[in-house]
Amino acid sequence: MIAPDAVLAVIAQQAPGGTLTPFLVEVALLIGIFYLLMVRPQQKQRKQHEASLRALKRGDEVVTAGGIVAEVIHIKETVKDGTPAPTMDDRITIKSGESRLVVERGRIARVIPKGGDKAADTGTAT
């Protein structure tokens, strides 16, 4: 039989928060890895997409969120504080075939620059 003094000595040697520290370190590492592998790349991709939408100009070929492939023929920028600034609410007139459509800048899924190699941008060979 174990002496009660020995049990008390073992309990006294263990620090009260000693077993929680490794668990918290593991959780912090998992959160850090999740951030580096999931959140950060999505933020970077979103910033690149917004930059390409702000640099949109007449003649660029675009693909809308609905899958319409068209050419930009007019951009109507909103005026904020007396100066025009590109926002995601700007109206963009596009031409697809013989049809003209007005879409919001934020609804454009992809921009294909006018002078770019279309086969490389779309991932298909022509």
C-alpha cells in the first residue's frame, strides 16, 4: 500500500499549470500553421485580384462571374471627394459578340490584358 505522505509529495511536485503549457503551445502552433497555409495565400490572391480590377482599362478582355467573356469598352468611375477613384461599384460596359452589357467592377472574375497571350492566360491551347 502507498503511504499518504508519498502521494502528497508527488502532488506537491507537480506544478498546477505545468500540464497545460504544452497543450497551449501546440494549439498556438496549429493556429500559426493554419494561418500560413490557408489565410495568408487567400489574402494575397484577393489583393492581386483587386489590383488587376483597379488597373482595368478599355480593350482588356474580361470574364464575368457569370462566365461571360467580353471586351471592356467603357468604364464609368464613381466620384468620391471630388476625384474619380476606382471602386468595386464602378459601372463597366462590356461587349460580348453583338451584345453590350453593364456590369459592376466587382463582378469581374478574371482580367486578360489586351496584349497578353490568351492561350497561356486561359490555360487552353488554340
